[in-house]
Amino acid sequence: MNNPSAAPGQDEVQQLRAQVAALQERLQASEENYRQLFDAAGVGIARVSLQGRFIEVNQRFCEIVGRPAEQLQQLGFQDITHSDDQATDQALVESTLDGQRSRYTLDKRYVRPNGELVWVALTVALLRDSKGQPLHFISVIEDITDRRRMAEAMTSAKAAERANKAKTEFLSRMSHELRTPLNAMLGFAQLLRLDPANPLNPPQTRKVEHIEQAGAHLLAMLTDVLDLSRIEAGGLPLSIETLRLSPVFDEAVALISNQVRQARLELQCTPPDEDVFVRADQVRLRQILVNLLSNAIKYNRPGGRIMIEAQALRAFVVITVTDTGAGMTQEQLTHLFEPFNRLG
């Protein structure tokens, strides 16, 4: 006869087996989800033993340190840490094991096999079992190399800006300090040359004229330094207004007319029409015209010509200064806008 109690026992076994199978499936699914998250994380993750050896690492960590997982599992974290950062890292590990903290964070450097350094932001937590005994460390590693480089570049840029500002202030101050005694020297040289009570003989006059010419040249260079320093410091005063152009032309031509006569050059000025206006700073516009005309005189040939004209083109005015000098080579043109470079 069949045992009536056998069937329920088999049912219970089958139910238990089904429950175990379901638990195993859920556990396997959970492990697969964990593995996918572990490997797909955008930051490096590593499980590290209490002795500092790598137990498990994800793909991102391998990419950060430039080593395969199989190799890392044969190494400790100190093996790939920069020597200057090892002492700090080890001290934090020991204080965590002593119970002084449960986690720590620091910026450190790893060394890749090719010698390249990579900066990381490292966060380490100590995991313990149910009895509070340490199990292993979990580390999260973020590559911050680009961020560090950007911060260093910004620091360098700020330092360069401070140095440039200090240089500009120094140039401005020195230009002022040098111009005062230089103007006095030029004034006394002029008094010597023009003193009717004690006239100079021709050789003395020529020497005094050399002093005046050299002083005027130095004064012009100091003015260039002062203007450049003001521009760099953003302190060059400008007064932009609507100007009739013909009076500015007349003023500039009047200022260099004596130089034109002394150099025995011909100046051909085609003044703009009376109804031509521009938006500009009158002092700076006149200064630009005088500088262009002075260069046209300085670098011209004996008996040469200088032409200055202005032409209105729609919303703009084109001012042209032309001379019959030797001109510039292509090599000189490449250095045209270098400060204080007089192109030989």
C-alpha cells in the first residue's frame, strides 16, 4: 500500500527547491546588476585589502592608471602611487584602521607604466562586518588631471597678469621720473644755444644741437613708453568727440613744417573738405598724424616728397600718409607692430 504521508513531504521539498531556485536567480540577477554598475561607473572603483592590495577593480580605474585588472590584482596601492604622496596616503590608511575616521579624501598622483602622472581625487571608506571588525576598503577614484592643469594655468595667468601690471606701473613711474630732468636738460641746452649775451661759436652750437637732438629722441622714446604703459594698464585717457578733420590736419602739418624745411623735403597736403567729420580723440588723432609725418621725414630720401590726404568713404574716413623713402622689406613688415622696434 502507498504511504499517504509521502506525497505532502515531496510537495514540501519541491516548494523548498523552487524557493531556493528563485533566491538563486534573484541573487544572480543582483550580482549581474552590481557587476554592470561596477564596470560601467564613470569613476574608478576598487576594493582594497587591509594590507593595501587590490582585490577588485573596475574598467574605469584600469583606464585611469593605465594597467589591466590582472596586473593590478598583483599590486598594492603604494606600488602605483607617486613617491611624494605615499607617506600621506599610508598615514590616512593607518588612522582609519585605528578608528580615528571611517573614511578619508585626498588628491594624489598615480604613476602610469610609461611614467606619466595622473592626478586623482580619492575617497576611501573602510567596510566592517556585523561585529565591527574591518573587512576591506572601498575606494572611489576620479581623474582630475585636466582640472588641475586648468587651475595651474589660471594661477600662472594671474601671476603673469600681476607681473605685467607691476611692470606697467614701473614703466609709467620711471617715464615720469626721467622726463622731468630730461626736459630741464633740453631747456638749458636751448638757453645755451639762444643766449644773446654769451653766443656760442659754430662748433659749440653744433655740439649743443647734438645734445638737443639726442634729448628730443630720448624724450620721444619715453613718451612711447609712457603711452604704452598707460594702454596696457587700461588708463590711457581718451576723449571721444565729433571733430572737424581739416583743423586737425592743419595743426599736425604746422607742427612738422619746420622739420620738413630742415630736411629739404616737399610736403603735399590735400586737406579734407570742411564738411568731413570724424569721431576721435583730438589729441591722440593729432599725435598719430604727427608721428606718421615725422617717420615720413626721418626715413625719406634727400629731395623727397611727403603726401598726406584724407578721403571720405561712406561711414569712414581714410587718411593716407605717403613718402618717397626706401620703404620696408617683407621681413621688416613682419615686425612692424613690435613695441620700440625701429626696424634697424
